[in-house]
Amino acid sequence: ASLETFCYPLFYGWFPHHTFRDQLEGLAKDFLKTLDSLEAFKKHISDFTPKGEEVVNLEQYFQHTGPLHCTTKFCDYGNAPGAKEYIESQIVQQRYGSVTELELPALFLTPRTLGVRVALTLEQLQLWPSDAEAGTTLPRGSRGHITLGCAQGVEPVQTGVDLLQILQLQQQGREGEAVGDLEQGQLTYYGDGVWVLTLRESRVGPALFSSFHC
Ligand code: 2AM
């Protein structure tokens, strides 16, 4: 194998600029604090504590390591299906190292993951793999998200799976329970520990299209 093949990354994605990243981390922190203090959340706390504890510290419950990013293609160092084609595609080569603006319309939280949805533009969709929403009838790009944290023992790949499940519920017309008008936006509970905060105003900020190797 060539040296280049040898260096295929773990994944490609958009990496928010550090100022935007700080903003997102602040947003997530505020969201968790707000949830922690809501009666409606406390009512459903057992979704998060199978053992029946009354108190959950959400900021400790969700952990994150590594740089925040929106994965475009998970390559697994070239072993993932379609990785080689993606890496060698003209559009990926062309856009590598370019900056784009990400639009984030909603936060979501489940007993497994905490994430923020990314609403992709047509231009950004050119970098989106065709199989990301496989097994659903959701539009391309639906899976776009940034993982903000995972519960202990949960792999980050779960965040996209959780998001697709939420979007499928919405597609089936499940309205969820409108829990409240928070300062940041509308909070909805979908049952089984699934919460969505639709932001009053989408967060928008710059991100770099690049890859991650470690
Ligand atoms: P994420 O995009 O939901 O955060 C390294 O594991 C990164 O690649 C993580 O960011 C992870 O999830 C993403 N990832 C891991 N396995 C994946 C898969 N099979 N499909 C899509 N993304 C994956």
C-alpha cells in the first residue's frame, strides 16, 4: 500500500472554530442546567436512573473527549465501506481545508447521548455520504449533528442513531409533549428520555472541513 493509503483518517468532518466551539459548549451547559432544574424533567428522571436514584448530575452524566465536530464520513482508516472512494473524490480533495458556516437549529438529549443538530446546505450536502441515512426514508443530511456528550459506556456513533430515531418519530407525526417555552427555545418531550430543544434562533458559526487521525 502507498504511504497515502497508509494515512487514511478515522473520519472527515467539519470542525467548529474555537470561538464557535466555546459558544456551543456554553449552550449545552446552559441547556443541562435548565433541564436539571425543571419539574417536568424531574418527573421523568427515572429514564436516566434505572437504579432509581433521585438525583442525576447531567453535566457529569454526559462526557466528551476529542475535538467537537460534525462527522461527514466515518472512514475507519480506510476500512469503512466507501471510504476510499470518498477520500479520493474530487469534491473532498477540493474542499479539504475550506471554511463553511454551520447552522444548528436544535439540541437533543437521550439517556445515551447529547447532541446538536446540523442543518446542511446543498453545498455541504456534496460532502455528505449517500448511505448516512440508510434504512430510513429521511432526507439526505438528516443525520447531520455534533456529538456533545455520551453516557458512560456509550460510543459516539450512537448520537446519529438517536437523532435518526427522533426524526423518524417526527416523520410519523408523533408530536411529543410541549413542555415549555425556555429562554433558549421550545422544549419537547418524546418519551423514553428523549428531549428536544428547538432553538429560538439557530446558532451559526464557522467550521473547517478537515480530517481526524488519532
Ligand atoms: P459522531 O459523528 O456521532 O460523533 C469517531 O468515532 C467519530 O466518528 C465519532 O464522531 C463518531 O460519531 C463517528 N462515527 C463512528 N462510527 C461511525 C459510523 N459507523 N457511522 C458514522 N459515524 C461514525
